[in-house]
Amino acid sequence: MLAGTYLVIASILATIVRIVVVPSESMEPALMPGDVVLVTRSIFTKPKANDVAFFNPPSELDDAVANSKIGRAAAAEKVPIASTKGKQFLKRVVGVPGDVVGVSNANPYVTLQCNDADTDCSYRVDRTGDYQRPDVFPDESWNRVTPTINIGNGVEVNADETTLAKGQYFVAGDNGYRSVDSRVWGPLKEKYLFGTVKWVIFPMKHFGPIQPGPFVMEKELIGESASSGDL
């Protein structure tokens, strides 16, 4: 009977908490490859800006990759592209439902406040930096005034829709040079979210709460120029 009780408790915990190994460099320096983190399911609370979200790959990600320069070239050569099926991701939450979100020079931003004439605004900018191969994805990925993006799957994008809808989150890697994120495939739908990450639990030299993201407050949207490198 005691063993059965332990199994029930373990089963409940598995639906609420997960132990995850950081798979890539996309969240450096806050999370390093190989770090082990504690993920808590978002049941009673919703992710907030600056949280680190853990989620399943959205269908829009595969669409964006398939319609990228590399994806189209692979299709022309009849070479399969690695699927994201079965993978899960960690990204910083930049914007939450109701936020006015855009991308300026590869850096996602949230418009916090404007005067009545919209001539004087303040912004919370996530200084992710440029992606390693900005030419692979449409220019719109790196500069736009809407959280959505036309990823070439036949869905028309309303360019006037600047606000994240209910159940939508804008996420990005702290290390934008190595991150394919909402800049490329648009808002993350809540149905893909599992939870948020607050703590690194291993190795001991990294143990503790996760560092905040590279957010800065600005009165103007000033970014960095695009760079190039290997995919």
C-alpha cells in the first residue's frame, strides 16, 4: 500500500514539476548548455515578462523553418529537414497578452507608455542581439511593429494588430545570435506552454535563481546592425 501511495505522489509531481537539461546556447549567459533546471507547471499562475518559459515546439516554428532560405533550398534538393517533434524549448518571456510588441533591429520590444500624440514613448527592449544568419529568414523577422509575422504558410497577417492576443506570449532567447524564436515564428500560443523555470539546480556552481534577461528601458528604439555567420 505504501508503494502505491508513493507511485500516486510521484505521478502527481510528474504533472507539476520536471527536471530539464538545458540543450543549447540560446539562453546564455543565464542558462548554460548542460545546466539542470527545475520547471514548474503554469497551472495557477501565468508566465510574466522576464520569466523563462518551457514549451513544446509550436507548428509555426516548423512552418518558419520550412519557408526559410535553407528550408526552401532543402525542399528543392529533396533533402529532409530535422523535425522539432519531441523537442522542447526554453526561452525568455518578452511580452504577455495585452502587450504592444514589435521587433527593432533584431531586438524585441514592448511599448510601455506613449503620450496622446504617440510622439513620445517609452519601451522595454530585450537586447537579444542579431541572429547568426539573419539572411536565412525574412527581413520582417528583425524589424516590424507587430508581434505576428507572415511565415509563408498562407495565413494573412494583419499589420495593424500590434497587441498580443489572449493566450499569446512573445518569447526570445537571451542569446539572440543562437536563438530561433518569436522574432521568426511569431507569438507562442498558451496551449504549447508547460511551465516556467526559476532555478538552476545543477551544477552547484550555477545553483540558484535564474538571472534576469537583458532588458533595458529606452525612449528610442536604437538597435544593432545585422551580422552574418554559420547557421
